Amino acid sequence: MSFTKLHGTILDSSVWAEGHATRILWITMLAMADENGIVEASVSGLSRRAVVSIEECNQGLAVLSGPDPDSRDGTSGERIEKVPGGWLILNHVEYRDKRTQSQIDTAARVRRHRLKKSGKQEVTCNNVTNVTPGNDLPPSEAEAEADKDPPNPPLTGGACAPSVDPKSPDQKPSDPKPPKKPKRDRSAEHPLFSKFWEKYPLHENRIKALAAFTKIDPSPELLETILAAISAQRVGGCLQNRKTPDGRSTIPHPSTWLNGRRWEDEVTPARPQRTEAPVNAETRRQLERMKAEAADPATIGSILDQMKKRPPAEVNGHASPALHLFPDPHQEAPQT
């Protein structure tokens, strides 16, 4: 499918003074022409599409193929030429490429809009603009979007100068890009890994731990935070040395701890351990007597009765119920 620009100057041309059949035939041929100005048709097919008789079609073709004494382009004025399979419109390419100043300005706005969407710059050298293709918006949509953008100011600074966004007055066209951070050699061990490995309480699967540490690539400041978290969690966190019922350690592997960013965990204060009551010499002596007389049922019954009747004694601030399990041979028994 093709289309032909229909310029308003056609109303001032000599062909517009011809009969209505010739005018309709000429408009029909302009509509049928491809991008090169070729009209592929026969006389009968052309007459059907123009809705004129074959006689009128032949008369119109003769007028369009003949000279025009009122021609304004310096030629003899022929408009069409017979070619194999149809006709060639002689001035089709000239009118196809003719653009008004409004069309030129619209094309410039569309070009700037596409460059803005693609994040690229427009560079003009010797009045020749090199445009890198941007978004593939249809021209009608791009033109509508471009109408919203203000036009760029004229370029200054020599033969070649990149366009400057008017919304960014501080933009410098030749700002150098910041240097890229050099990539670390993955085959070499991270220089800070040894400090982490020495501090971590579980030394298992060093290769995975090194890979996890290298992926994080901590700075010296972050490493200090990690080491401080390890020290705190060994006292009141997940790095305490505990065992499962089957004897395995509950400390996570180093790679698991690193991948989970466990240094950010909140540390729970350690619970104070319960202290056992101190055993003095008198308590130990009575326990030994209990063991020696354990075989005597009467003695055991007497001990149980005494435990029910007498309150526990205090030894250094701790309850010691064994102090009065047996009567002291040097003291009198209490009256009951």
C-alpha cells in the first residue's frame, strides 16, 4: 500500500483546466502510483478504477502524455510516460521529496523526541545531523509527543557540538565518565577473608565461605561490623557453642551465615546460669551416712518423716534441706 502527497499547487496547474474525466484520471493515477511513481494498469483497468469510459480514458492519457505549453519547470510539460506494464509519473519523485518548512520543523521535533526517549545525544557536524535510532514510535505518535517538548536552542561551540538539554543548564557536553571500579580477580583470595575465618567459631567448607565473602566484598568498615557481630553472637546469639541431642553443633556454616547477612541479627542477652547451693562438710557427712544406712527401711522412713516436719536450713544464703535429715549425736533431740 502506498500514498502520494497531493500538493495544493495542483489547483493552479494547466491540467486542472482540462475536462472532468481528465482531472479524475490524473487524481486516480496519483493514488495508484507506488513509491517510484509507477502506475501498473491497463487502459481498461485504469478506466474502471477512475470510473470513466475507455474513450475518455484514452483522451486523458493523450493529454497527460503530451506537451504542456504552460509548463513551469522548464521542460516540455509531459506528465506521464508509457512503460512496460503501465505508466510512469515523471515528476512523482520531485513532489514526493518536497517538504514544507513546517514539515522540516516537525521532523526535527520528532528526531529530538526520539533521542530524548533513548537517552542519547544529537550531534550536528557541518550541517549534517547524525541520528541514532531511538524508540520505534509511529511518526504520528512521536510528532504528538514531540509537540509537548520545547525546541532545543541552536548549537554553539564549533563545527560539531552535542545538543544540550535546556532543562539542565549546568550540563556539560564533555563531562568525562567516572572510572569504572576494577574487577577483582576471582582466582585470588579476598585480602580480608582471613580475618573473618579466624574469628568465626566454625571452620567448615572454606571454599563456599570464601565465595560468599567475595560476593559481599565488604569494606574494612563493614568487616569491623561483621567481626563485632560474631563476638556478640558467640555470647548471646546463634554462634553459641550448643549441641543437638545427636551431638551436632547448632552453629550455622560460615557461608550460610554470610549469605543470610546474619551480622544484622539482633543479639539476645545471655541468660544467667543457675548456681547450685554449696555443699559444706556437715551436709556431705550426712549424705554419706544416708548412703550407708540406705538399706535400712526404718532409717529411710525416719528420714522422710524428719524432712516433712522440719523446715530447710540456710547455708550461705542457700536452702540446704539435708542439714537436718539426721539428728546430731551431740545435740538433744527436740521434744515432740
